[in-house]
Amino acid sequence: MNTVAMIAAAAENDALGKDNDLLWHLPDDFKRFKSLTSGHTIIMGRKTYESFPKPLPNRKHVIITRDNDYTVDYDTCVVVHSLPEALELVKDEPLSYIIGGGEIYKLGMECANKLELTRVHGIFEDADTFFPEINETIWELATEQYHPQDEKHKYAFTYLTYLKI
């Protein structure tokens, strides 16, 4: 079976970011993102892709944009023009990840069958991008792991894994 997982870090008010950047710095969450997504295809919107200094190592990048003239000069990157087109590219892969941004997550809620959510324990009022609401009649919490605030992490957070019912 093909698993399409969405992976995100979102605050208690579902805030994801502002001005195409994250609102927090959580090194352990970055390590988890790297360990989960390495070796897999990651699907993202153009703005999310452009927030990286360069493509992430050991991952194929599928970039969704409405711009028909958009190109990327890396052999690990493919440009497509819709989420269905992106999903067609990964249909034979056992696991791929949708990594954002907000619009792509909204579209992805219907086709994803797993959510890897880092719930950041804080409210960020000035965010401009949000994770969609998780409908608990469709999604079931499978695992959770709490991470306290510490000297490297300004905010406590909880890793949550949801599976589509």
C-alpha cells in the first residue's frame, strides 16, 4: 500500500509560519523531520521549496506551482502543476511526504492517510500560514510523545501520529 504522509510542525492555534519562515527553532524536530523524510520523495509548494537554501539531501523533491515557466536546476527536483500530478509520480512508492505549505496541506488532507504532526505548545497570533483542522472523525491519534521545553527548545512540543480511519 502507498502511504502519503503529511509532516508539519504547528502551534496550538494551527500556526505554521510567517513570511515563508518558521515561527520557532526546534532542533530535535528538525532531526525527526530529517530522519523520517530521508530516502523518500517530499512534495511541496513552490514557496516552501524556495524557503530552503538548496534542495534537502537524500530526498527527491516534487515542487507544485501554477507557473508553467517555473524550472529548477537540480536533478533531485521535479516541477509539477497540481497535487494530483505530484501524487501520480509517487503512486508506486511505499511512502512519500507532503511537507507544505498551508495551501498544499489543505489539498493534501483528502489524499493523505497519515499525519506526522509536531504540536508546538504555544499560540502564535502573527502567523500568516496555518495547518488545516484535523477532523477526529476521520483521523485517529495512533501515538504521541511529549518533548519538554529545555535549553535548546524555547517551546515544549508533542509528536503526534494520526492515521486515517
